[in-house]
Amino acid sequence: MMTDPIADMLTRIRNAVSVERPQVEMPVSKVKQGVAEVLKREGYIWDFECEDGSPVGCLKIELKYGPSGEKVIRKIRRVSKPGCRVYSRAKDLRPVLNGLGISILSTSRGMMSDREARQQKIGGEVLCEIW
């Protein structure tokens, strides 16, 4: 039994990027789909798709690399964990790596990046940081 599916998703992405795989697959959920949507909006992945399956569906993420093969996702870190949740108000959100990275937040209006959350003046649970 998996206790932290978001950490599993981030680990799968981290491992796939480290061996330069073109895509990664994982079980689908609404939260994972929201994280993938934010990654696509912010330009860290090319695309993602959800496929239906008999016990559980599959989320396929197409990873993005630069023109000469450099990695777009250099680091990916889980912030809020099941044992220690991290919440932040909009005015307390600081840019990751002076704006070169993003934080993904789970808010009352869905998943969004820290830039979008500051712009809409809404806080939430800080799920992860990516740069």
C-alpha cells in the first residue's frame, strides 16, 4: 500500500529525467492530473494524457528536454508530507530560486503555481518545488 502517491509521482519523474526517458507512466488520480496540468502550463513537460484501465487508469507524462538534451527539470522536491503538512498564505509565498523555479500549491480553486497563487492572492498547501 502506498501512503504518499504524490511523492511516488515526483520520484517517478525524477528517476525518468535522470536516465533521460522520453515519457513516464503512473497510476492516475485527480491530484496527479492537477500537478501534471501545472507542469504543462509552466513549461516543464510537453504534454500528458490519462488512459482508462480496468482497476485504475494510467497517467502518461511526456518529459521535456532542451535542444541539446539538457534537462528542463533539474530538481524536484516534496515540501508538504503526510506527517508534516506545509500551508502558506499568498503574501508569504516566496519565489523559488529567485523566480527560476516554481512551487505547486493545492488551493481551494485547484492546483496552481506560486506565481498564479500570488497573482490571485490565494494560499494553500505547498506540495512541491521544481527548478
